[in-house]
Amino acid sequence: MATPKKATSSRRKGLRHAGQTHKLYVTQTASCPNCQEMMRPHAACPVCGYYKGKAAVEIKTKAAAEEETSTAK
């Protein structure tokens, strides 16, 4: 089996990977079936907290978070 005679330099390796930066930043979005906001697929909705028709995450609003911190003090 053939082996390389010289190590691949970081510059040559970087040039080989340079054209693939578009793959790093592609984000797919889908609409939430509960609130119709845009969200990432296969994840809970950041607006309403539902995933596959069920409440998965409790979303706190800014006002509710402030009330909770003020009552805890």
C-alpha cells in the first residue's frame, strides 16, 4: 500500500477544505405546527415550546422571569 513521502502542510490542507465553508452555515427551518413560527427541524419550538404536538419545554417570558426573581429575594 502506498504511503505519502511528505506530510501534508496545513496550508495545503486548508486549501483543500476552503471551498466547504458553505456547509457550515446552512440552517434548515420548518414552520411549527402549533404556532406557525419558524424553527429548526427535529427540535422544540423556541417560541411555544412544543415538539410533535406535545409541550416539551416550558417557555418563560421576560415578565414571568422578573416576577420569579423578585419573589425569590
